[in-house]
Amino acid sequence: MSKKFIGVDINCGKVMHQHVGSALQKGYISESDIDRALFNAFSLRMKLGLFNGNPQHLPSGDIPPSQVCSTKHKNLALQAAQDGIVLLKNTGNTLPLARYKVTSLGVIGPNANFPPSLLGNYNGPPCEVITPLAALQSSIKNTRFEAGCNIVACNVTRIPEAVQLASSVDNVIMFMGLDQHQEREGLDRTDLVLPGMQQTLISKVAEAAKKPIILVLLSGGPLDITFAKNDPRIGAILWAGYPGEAGGSAISSIIFGEHNPGGKLPVTWYPQDFTKVPMTDMRMRADPATGYPGRTYRFYTGKPVYQFGYGLSYSKYSYEFEAGAATSIYLNNSLSPQAQRNDPNTLSYDIASLGFNTCGELKISATVGVKNHGPMAGRHPALLFSRWPSTEHGRPVKQLVGFQSVHLEAGESTKVEFSLSACEHLSRVMDDGRRVLDKGSHFLIVGDREHEISIIA
């Protein structure tokens, strides 16, 4: 029996070069498949103007470094780094540090003074890299440094030297995590814990320090840092991702309270046990019968280290749904819901059967009041989720349906309006791929506030 595979038109590695000939001989693909892929790839390049003469003489073909590295662009790099940093822990207001109170600072960790660690995969050449160590040294004159590990993999340590430094300074900031030797295109991690002896180094330093330490993590993916989350000797944890050329300055500005962190985690941080789930098992929904925990914040039934959308701030924010928010969505009486085979008590409308025009009429608006209770101004993302009365029969725990970022001074409040479509934002996908809208109650969630909406026919 012949096999037929429909795939992508281009691969940036060597896969097609090495395997297309064999796939053609075995009948997995045809010459017409190759012709189609070539047509798509080259027609796109033509649309981009890549065959219209000397690229340097074309629009955007001669952009000098002075334009790329302008003050405006450097400021944008700083803002992007600041907005992306997530405050994961801040026990007893460890952060921000008051610069005038810090008489001596110990900086420890392999990611503190290694510029490549700030840069993610597919980065362009930076204009100027300011490492965390350099940024902190410009703020605190008496700053001393000890890498603690030979490299990020941390297979050789200098724990005694790091402990001695930690015990001799007022404050300690550690820069740990990953780099592109642990994760990048074509290099997957096999576990979620910090590499090598990093955890041991962190714990030993935290034990020796005079005050609770500050832990800054660089990584692209999630980390199981449950030990640091639960250790009272680690007062604050920042996740900076791979913050780019201005990452050191961005981290310093948050540590010293020049910028109020407002970042939220873009992924769920799973515990190390999640590595037992085969990466080839891509089912989203949990399966209690086999112990499969599901994937993503929508379906994962285990206890995450930190959940999707998590992130603290130096300010406290509150939310309120406006009193006039819609509480019901009415469907035409002629539309007949159907009971699902595995959920006979729930009546649902098939989105495809409702049609474009009907779905276009099922619009609602939800207005949420957001207030910054201080003590600092900050940019704050308001995340709006929806959920069902229960998670039975494969329903998600919740799902993100909208987000808006607002900048509020201390004590300031504002209103944020979310425009929603019932067919898009309140529906769910069945096991067979059909999208349905359940009759009855639905809930909108922002922070600790909920608002009920009923689908009525």
C-alpha cells in the first residue's frame, strides 16, 4: 500500500537534502509535490524582491549600523526586556532594593557576566551587550563577582569561593538558569531541573548569605525550581527569559525599583515528574484511567511549579466587572441544541451549524475596572479567561480569551473593555474536532473576580 505524506515546503536544516530522494523513490512523495514546494518557496522570494537586482540597491537594502543602533532602537530593546521579565517570588518585599542602603553587593553565577547567555536562538548581532554584572557594578560601587560554576552546565564548581563571598556582603544576587548549550533549535532538554551543580550552589550560597538572596533565572523554557520557591532563604526570584542586549540594564532597573515588573509567564512551568510523559504523546486532555496528566494550563491536572499567566508586581492590583456587563446571550428559538453522546445532560450548539451570520450576532462586551493600589506606577496586563461550570467530559479548566496592558500610576484606576464573540470565546472543541457552544452558564474570570453569562434560547 502506498503512503502519502503532505508536509512543509522548506526545512532550514539538512532533512530534505538527505531524505527527499529516498522518499521520492519509495513513493512517499511525487515530483509534483517537489514542484509545488519549489513554486511556493521561490514565488515568495520573488514577492520579497530578492531577485530584483542588487539587494543593497533595493528598499531596506542599505540600512547602516547607525540606524539599527539608534537611541530609539536601544530604548526599545530596554523596554522589551523590562516588560518581559517576570517576578515569580518576593517574600517580605525583598525587592526592590534601596540603592542607598546597599553598601556591598555579591554577584554570583555563570550567567552574570557571559553576554551570549542574554541572547536567544536566532538572534542578530547586538549593538552593545550590557551584562547583569556590568549594570549592577554601575549602580553599586562595591560589587564583587564570583562565577561559582565554570560554565552554565556547572560540572565544575567554586562553591567555597561563592560561599565566602556571600557571607561577606550585604546583599547577594545570583544569575543562574540555562543558555543555548542546554536548549536551542535542534537541542531539546531531557529534564526540567537546573543543570549540573547549580541547585547545590544556590542552596549553599543562600545558607551562607546574611539576608535572603535574589535569584535571577535566564532560560527560554520552564524550570522546576520548587526548591527555590519553598526556600525562605531565597527572598525573590526573577525570570528574565533571554532578554537581549539590554537585558542586564533591564534586570538592574527592576532590582532597584526603577521599573515595576509586570510580566506574566507565557507557558506553564511543570514539575520534573512531567518529563515522564513521552514528548511524542501530544494529547491535550488528561486521561485519569492511564494517569496521563494532560498538557497546557487548559487541561493539565497536576500541580504546576508556576502556572501560565503568573507574575507578581511591586504594586497590588484589583479588578471589578462593571455592573452593566451582559449576563445573558439569547439565541434564536429556531436553533435546536443537541445532547452530546458522552454528556447527555448538556445541550450544545454546533458552531458550524450556527453559521457565520448567527455567530456574528452573538457578540458581547465585558468591561473590567482595574486599579493600582500602589506604591508604584506600572504597566499591568489584565488577563481575561473563560471557564465552564465543570471540567467534566473534556472541558478545559479555563482558557484565555483576551488580554490588555494598561499603565497606571499609584492609586490610579481605569476601565478595560473586552469585545467577545460567543462562538469564538465561549465555545469548546469536542474529541472529534467539532466546536460547540454549550447552552447554560459560562464564567468570565479576571484575577479573583468572576462574571456569569448564560447562553439562552
